[in-house]
Amino acid sequence: MLRKRQAKIVATLGPSSSTFEMIESLFLEGADVFRLNFSHGSHEVHAQNYQYIREVEDKHKTLIGVLMDLQGPKIRVGKFENEKILLEAGQKFILDLQDKDGDQTRVTLPHPELFAAMKEGATLLLDDGKLKLTILEIHEDQIITQVEVGGELSNRKGVNIPDVLLPISALTEKDRVDLAFGLSLGVDCVALSFVQSPEDVMVARGIIGNRAKIISKLEKPLAIEHLEDIVNLSDGVMVARGDLGVEMPIQYVPSIQKRIIHLCRNVGKPVIVATQMLESMIQVPTPTRAEASDVATAVYDGADAVMLSAESASGSYPIEAVGMMDKIIQATEEDPYARVMWDAHKASAEIMEVDSVVFAAREIANLSDSLGIATFTASGRTVLRVVRERPYCPIFGLTQYDQIARFMTLLWGVRPALVDGIQNLDHMVEIACDAVKDILPGKNGQIVIMAGVPFGDAGPPNILRLVQI
């Protein structure tokens, strides 16, 4: 299905959207990639949703990406005798390893590996940052804190520790079980939560290999300190603004979002902007003006995709949320200023064979008012370099491999297609023309074809052909 926009939409599935009919409706409204959130839901539910996605794909003869999102090392306090307490500013409060319910003075923090990593003066943020504690003393089995910002604290609330490099892998035992299950289903991308360092990505790569693409979620201040290395090691990143806004002063989140998008554009990696994009549509059928501006800002900045979380997973208006996001993206991209922004932030071509061909293809396509650039790829790398150039025309990503084709559903401006292997130059032209005709039925015009010889090798492109359809 040909979208009338370049930026893509990622929609999270959940209780509000876990039927074939809902998934089909979300796709028809504009969802390009579906997110399976393994922080919630059983394996059986995720497997059923995955099956529904593939059935929608078959029914509409299209390609749909599936992103599995791992929970990561979520740190939580234990339970309370009376389910909740009220902390007051200035009081002392203890986090310890005792295996019993908490009270007004203490609660269990069932993560012994954290105690040695803590430092006096560090900040603890509880319940998504609503409560703030400062560490006064650290002992072998307890941490004594002072409440700086008080409030109600109930069972199993989350703990964020922004000042400390946590001695915890980004992949917990639960994540490893979930990951094996997701890979057995055939997910196209894996979102890695709470990445702190490049080593976290390398560990995940060692497990995943080439079976799926890795999307690193940037939600820890320490990840921002290693931003370039993490981006270079990942297949893409997600700006997870929820936890990022908890762990660092919220006024810095917009500038960090722009910095991440700009870096990803420079190196040719896809970036998803996520969290609270149309938050009010969880409960009402229209977003606020500020939310519409938030989505538009991500589009102006050149994000590959924007994501819906609870809006489509558990909200009352999942179809309307996807439809509204589709409308906002289209309206933003129709603004001539959007093209000015994309061109202004276009990175210079690098001194490498692939960029010289890609740069030439972009200029030829723009000057000849082409229907699009048809790019053959075995790994997706060539298409990523074309996307980096933000051409004025669509990009047709042609590949023999299902997983690569579905990964390209996440990329800005790309219309992926599964094609046969190339036998010779004439066959290359025939395949490209047939694919474009299928995607753009009834359209006449020129297309720019990119490929590499010898055919079948995963080398950089070294052929450009301008062909009339």
C-alpha cells in the first residue's frame, strides 16, 4: 500500500488492538510497523498478534515490519504492608534487602547487585520521577536516604538512578527468554531497553546475530555520553523520551532529541521518536495542539518514524490515533519548509564508493523528476545511504530477503518490495520496472536504477541506469 508520506508510523499493540480486525484497521489507517511490547502481555498473546500481522500482510499483498520491545532491567521497590505510604520531604527513608513488606520507614529494594555501585549524594527517582531521594549513607544491606520531594509511594513502583552506571546488563534473564521467543516467531527488529554503553549493544549482537535488526532505546543519560558509539553499533535507535525525561532535567530532552536525530541522519541510521506523542488520545478522540506540534517537530527534524505507545495499545481511540498521526505527518511534509529543513541538514557525501553513486542517483532523480530511485540491496546498507540523502522522489528498496524488506518499512521514504535475484543487466531493468509498476500502478515516467556487479555479491552499487516506464 502506497502511503502519501515519507515518515513512518510505529503502532504498539495491546489490549485495545489485539484482534485481526483492529490490526487490519490500524494498518489501513497508516501503521507501517507494529510494536510488540514484552513488558506486558504473554507469549501466547504476542504470538497471536504476530500471526494476525502476517495475515494482514498476506491479505493486502504488502510488507509490514514487526518490532519486539524488550522490557530491560526495570528496577522496582518491593511491597508495603498497607499497599502504599506517604513520604514527606525531609524524612529519612531506608531501602534494604529484607524479605518483608515495607512500612513508613523502609522498603525492600530487591537488587543486591546495585548496593555496591551506589554512591553518597546520588539521586534516586521513584514512580517515574514523582518522588526524589538523596543517598546519605550506603551499607552492605541498606541504603539510607533523605526525601527531597515527597508523595505517595505504592507497591512495585519503579526506581530510576540517573547518576550511577548500573552493574546490570541491558538483557535480563526475562529478556533472554523473550528474545529467543521473539526470534523464533520471526520478528524483524529488536528494541533493546535501557542501553547504558556500547557493550550492551555488543552483547545483544552476539545473541541476535543477523536474525533481526537492533534498535537501541536511548533513555539513560549515560547512553547519551556514549551516543556516537551506540549509534554506530546499532541498526537504528529510538528516542525513548519517557525515561529519558525522568533521568535528566526535562528541559534538555528536546535538544537531545534533535541531537540524536541529526547524528542518525549524518551516519545513515534510522531513528524513531517515541513516548507521549499523542498522549491525550488515550482518553479523547483528538490530540492537543501541543501534541500535534510535537509530531510535526519530529517530522521537520527528519525522523524516520514516530511511535504510538498506549495510544494504540490500551487507549480508547487506537484507530483515530493512527489516523491523526498520519494526517499530521502528511500536512507537515506538504509544507515547503519541511524540504528546506531536510536539505539544510543533509550531511555531505563521504569519500566512499557507495556515496558517490548514491549522490549521483539523487541528483539525476531530482533533475529528471523521476518516479523514484529503485535500489537493489542484500543487506539494506545501500538503501540507508539513499535515505540519508532525502531525495525528492520515493525510494524503492528491492531485495530478495524478507527480513531486510520488512526492516525497510521503518525507513524514511522507502517503499520495499521482494524481488528475484538478478541474472543480467536486462533482467535487472525488468525486475525494477515490474516492481515499480506494482507499487505505482498506472504511472508513467523515468526511474533511476541502482545495483552492483557482479550480481549476487553484497558489494556497493556501481551501476546507474535511467529507464522509462
